Amino acid sequence: MASSGAAEADPPGEREREQEQERRRLAASLTARYSDWVLEALDELPGSFLLTDPALAGHPIVYASRGLTALTGYARRDVLGRNARLFQGAATARAAVAGVREAVRAHRTHQVPILNYRRDGSPHWVLLHLAPVFHARDGSVLHFLAVQVPIADAKRRGGAAAAGAVLLAACREEARVEEDFPCAAHAGKAFVDMDKRGLEAEEPRVPSDSEKEMAINTADSIVSALNRYSKLTGLVVSRKRCDSVGIPALSSSLNLSLGRIKQSFVLTYSCLPDMPIIYASEAFISLTGYSREDILGRNCRVLNGPDTSLEVLEEVRTGFYSFFSLSKEPDRSFVASTFIRKDGSSFHDLLHVSPIRDASGKVRLHLSQVAFHIWVHLDMGAKHDFNGLTPEVWQLGAVAAVRVAVRGLSASGSLLRPSQ
Amino acid sequence: MEMKLTIKRVPTVVSNYQDDADKPRAGCGRNCLGDCCLPASKLPLYAFKANPAKRSQEDAASTNSLVNILLTEWEDRMARGLFRYDVTACETKVIPGNLGFVAQLNEGRHLKKRPTEFRVDRALQPFDPAKFNFTKVGQEEVLFQFENGAGEDSYFLNSAPITAVDHAPNVVAINVSPIEYGHVLLIPRVLDRLPQRIDPESFLLALQMAAEAASPYFRLGYNSLGAFATINHLHFQAYYLSVPFPVEKAATHKIPLSEETMKCGVTVSKLINYPVRGLVFEGGNTLNDLANVVSSACIWLQDNNVPYNVLISDCGKRIFLFPQCYAEKQALGEVSQELLDTQVNPAVWEISGHIVLKRRNDYEEASETSAWKLLAEVSLSEERFEEVKAYIFSAAGLVQSDEEEVVSEGEDTTYAPAPVAPLRVAEGCLVLQ
């Protein structure tokens, strides 16, 4: 739409053009990493969800699903480019917001019931399911996905969904503030409404199991779509449905076998996106000073300190993510680095990371069936009895022991404690 | 003119050097296990305790135990990329049922190669140095030498010269086509180039390894020629799997022995309610006693061309002996096409209940019934088994008593003890020497 020597500029046309460019820029956030088909695939999915890009200024929304309008009243083009806090309002619990912010910062999956506001200002309860999507090769976060599932009022469950939040739309419309304001807080305060106050005073709604399940299913479908159209090999994604967003419990047999292993190591759970630690050996606890309560559920980067060499970590991550391909390249990933204990003191560590596969076939994990990763640490500053083996080979003993334990237990189906 | 019975099958590759075996070697440039390299080399050494009575379950769990060191070194070889595939990626499950057969889907084990011909009517064949044997294996495939430390405690050295003073070294090497994590080969006296045949000393070594491992999940197995041994160079196999094997859970029926026979402390039982007929040897005042009895039985079988498999289980305390005839049936065209299509070669692990399948369909549909059906083809018939059992007893110096048999598992079988018949002219697949 070129203006070739026209006397006056066409303001609406100009604005349209800018919006078009902006839209393309945001879309590129997706199409740079995934094939162009990904937008169509995402459009096919039901439910209300967003994809946001933390690498762009303001952490904007780069994709909004078709279902978003029905739930929130916002047209898709209304939200593109804006930060997702636009859904929050006066009565949105600060704690919930803080939780979301923290999860974003820590690249953690997070699920929380939250009071959101529709375009017309009416508040409604949603179950927000937030999850990071990682770049396979360097472990950086490419996008966050945020799924919104409406939580029905328990009293009225089975009937109308969120019918109790009807407000005077007209007044809300007038009270709406400009786009620049992060939230419609002012609007909320200026308006008094019986229903709204009622919602404020309400305890956070408890999502039902089916609502939670819907959130997870939607997240899974999004992740599947991204995977399918990914231009990158082996995107680390969460495929497994976890009944809670917490970490799985290991069976007592596995705990028993792991407890006999003398080396300092942790197991991380590879089918949750942030790979939380689900087991820490006694020796690890002694080495780092973290208690089990401290460390379970955290990511291994908790040990990173200012002296932890980034190149070294890069090497670990590269070798580490290469396991998601099916090549049988040797994994001699022993990395010497410096890590930090809980008390702040540092130690020189020899770290070895290896994937542990679950061969039960019951859980359809990523192609290479990786169930856990084992991270074996060796404090180079301390004295050890290597029983005649070299230090590196001695460390492999932990890996071997975990492999046979996992193998035997996954064959008999008793690897993880069954979910209730 | 002698009729030769053969079957065609693709041999399992147990060493990365196996395929090159036919090429002429112009002097050894690499560290192999032959006379050219081994005597001058250094390998890790595991020296086992002389006295088995001192071994305990606790030992098995300690970091310097045999199992631990073996698995650690195995993981090291895995990290070095020496295996043809990652066995931990092979789906495995325990099939629901009474016996709990263990099925594994392993599509990578079997090469898409031209099958070679294996003679199946000779359980003993002379060693052929031109064919692949373990002296051609590279030293990186060896985990350690395995020798009697002749002391109170066992010990491990990361690097020790070959103690080939009075005998050739025994080595433990990896099987590059593992059927389970930790799958290794125990090769007694590698430089002596013994053919695949059991002798008392080698059998004792295998029992000593089982005893030293001190774990019921570390088992050793042996396949004679004609019972799916791939390589005609004396070796036992071993691996670690922390599930009970079906055969270990099967009921047994103790065979009463004469008082004289019972002096050495060895007891013999017959397997009942199991698809493959077999004998179970237990006890013995010493490990040597047990080794002698079982190896005598094996020697008779191999001398008389009865192919067989041996499972050494429960830390060397229980030994299962299975005479079999599947290969012969296959050669005579008596095996159904359906079974042949599964391409399962029923060797010691399969017979014991750990069945490796190469097609996903077979794996998904694996059931106790299908496993039983397959293994039933392997077994000698009741009549033939009794015949062979009588010969074995005679060879092993066991005398069955006239007592009523003790049934260990409430089974209502009646058995009329018969005196051991004198040796008569053999029939069937036996060939007179």
C-alpha cells in the first residue's frame, strides 16, 4: 500500500500498516522457531491460551488462541503485543500475581487459580496454567504458554459457568483506561458493584479435577503442536500428564536401591519442563549443605555461582540435550566447574550428567524415553576412596547403579508411586 | 556317509571384532587378546575370595563388590560407545501370569545379515582358529581379568600385568549386543583356545563368579553348540537383572538319592509345571562338589551329542540343566512357521524365562501362553528326558534310591523309580563316537 506522491498521508492506513508490521513481528517470534504451519495448528486447538515471548521487550503476547475471545471478550488483535498482566485487575490477589511472576522468573511450570478481568471489566475466576517452552540446544526459554480454564463456582457447578460475574458493561467500558496502563486497577476502584465485591470477598475458587485436567491437556496439545512444527531438533517439552504440578514420588523400592549408592548425585525429572530434582543422595546433601526439603523440586542451577563457568555449563547442556536424539554417540560429558554450597562456600566439582531411560513403554515420553537425568558430583577438594578405579569411572558407578535399579523396577511397573 | 543336520541363522555379534575375523590379519597392530599382545599387556584385575563362606549380601552391595565394579566398568564402555545399541532403551516388561516371563523388545540385536549355517548335530566341534574367537577381541572390550586371589578378601586393581604364570588368564569381556545391562562374557583361560565345551575347572570358575557376585540377580548361563552358542570358544554369559526369573519360581520335585550318593551333599530335583524339562542341582558340601556333579552331567551330554543349556542362579547355589532339541527340530522342519517367524533362538536366557523379541507385534502380544508355547518346543519329550536323565545320573555318579519321591510343591504326580538301564545303542540324534 504505497503512497506514491499522494498529497496527504492516510492516517488510518498508516496505523493499519504499523499494526500489520507489529503483528508480523510478533508472529515472527513463532515462525522463526517453528514452521509457518504452527499458527494454523495452534488455531485448531480449543481453549483459551496465550504464548508470550520473554526475549522481546515487555514480554509481550505473541499468540492468542481463538478461544480467548469467548472467555475474555478480547479480540486476538487486542492482546497481541501486550503483556499478559492486562487480564489482571483490582481484586486479583497479589499473592497469585507474585506467584506467577516468580514462576516466570524461575522458568517453572505453575498452576494457580486467579481472578482475571474480561474486556468489559467483569471479573472471573480462571485456572491459570503457565509453562515454559525450552530451546533444546541451549536450554533458554523460547516462550511461555499460559492456559486459562474458567473455574465454575462450586455452588453452581454443573450449571452456568461464571454467571455470577455479570456487571454493568457500559460503565466498565467508560472506565476503561488506556492500553499503557498495565492493569485496569483504576477502573476497578472507580466502580462499586455488588457482585464484584462479592467476588473479591470470595476465597480463591478451587478448581475441580476436570478443570485441572483440561488445563494440562490444553498445555500438552500446545506443546505437541510446537514440537511437531519445530525447526529445532528435540525440543524439550512436557508430554506427560502429571496429576499435580508437583514432582512425582519415587516408589519405595526405588528409594531403597538409590539409598545404597555412595556417590553424590541427584536425579532430575525429565518430563517436567524445568527438570526438577526428585532425588538427592545423602552424599549430595553432605556435599552441598542443602536439605532434602530445600532441594527437591528445584532445578540444578541452584548450585550455580558467580564462578560457575558459563562455557562449561554450555558444554553440559549441549551434551545433555543431544540425548534427545537417538544417536549413540558417546557421552563423555565430565565437566569440571565451581559450584556453590548452601552456605555460600564454593567447591571444585567434577560433574557428569547422563540420561536414564524408562523402558517400561508405559509412559509415552519423548522419543528417547528419558525418564530422569542423573547428575553425579565429585568434590575434587575432598579425599575419596575410588577402590582402584579412576575418579571418572568411579562416578559412573552411580550411573550404573541407577540404571539397573530403574530397569528392574520399570519392567515390573513399580518405578514411581502410583498417582491417586 | 554321515548326514549333517544344519540350520541357518544370523549369528549374534558379541564383539566389535567379530565381523573382521575372516580377513587375514597381517600382524596384530592393536591390543588384542592373542599371544601377540596379551602376555605383554596390563588389564584390570579382579581377584576373588578363596573362601565362599565369607560372602554375604552386604558384600554384594558395597562399592567394591564384583557386581558394582562390573557394572561400573560396563557403564564406562557404554560411555565409550562400544555397544551396538543402547539396551536400556529396549522396552521390557514382566508378563502377567503365574511365572512372570520377562519379555524384551530388542530390534537392534539381530543384524540384517545373511544367515550362516550352523551345524546342530554336533555338540562338540574342534576349535577353528580361522573363525572368530575371543583372542581376536580388542582389550577395550575386556572389563577385567578374573582370578582366584587365594586370600581372605577380594580386591580390584585397575591395572595389573597378566598373571600368566601357571595358566592363561580368565577374562570378563562385554557382549556388544547385550540383552540386558551388564551383559558380559566370562572366558576361562582365553589363551588356551578351548572350544565350547564344559570341563570341571571352567565350570567351577563360573560357580565361583556367581558366588563372588553374591547377588541372586546376577546369573551366569551356558549354551552348548547345537543349543544356540554362537562362538566355538569356551565362554559363559552373565548379566544383572533385578527381577526373578520364571524358572527360579517353578516348582520342583526332589529326586531321592541313595545314601552313598548323598554324601557329597548335592541334591537333584526335576522341574515340574514348567514348559522345558530340566534338572535342578543344589547344595554340595563345597562348591567343588556341586561343580563336579554338574560338569559330569554336562560332559556326558556333550559327548553324546545332546545339546543343552545351563543356568547358574542364586549365587551359584542352584544350577538348572536343560537338555534341548529345538535346533534339531528346526533342521528337520518340525517347527511351525509361526514360531520360526518370531526368530527367537531359545538359548539359556529364553529357556529361563527372559525372552528377547525382535518384532513389536510379538512383544505387544506376548503372554504367558505364547511364551509357554514357544518353550515347550524346546523341551525333550518326557520319555526322552527320562532316558537322558538316567544316563546323566550314571555319568555323574548319582544313584537314585527306591524311596518314594518327595514332592516339593504339592503336586500329585506319581513316579515309579526304575533302576538305571545299562548303556544301549543310541537312537535319534545321537551319533556313535
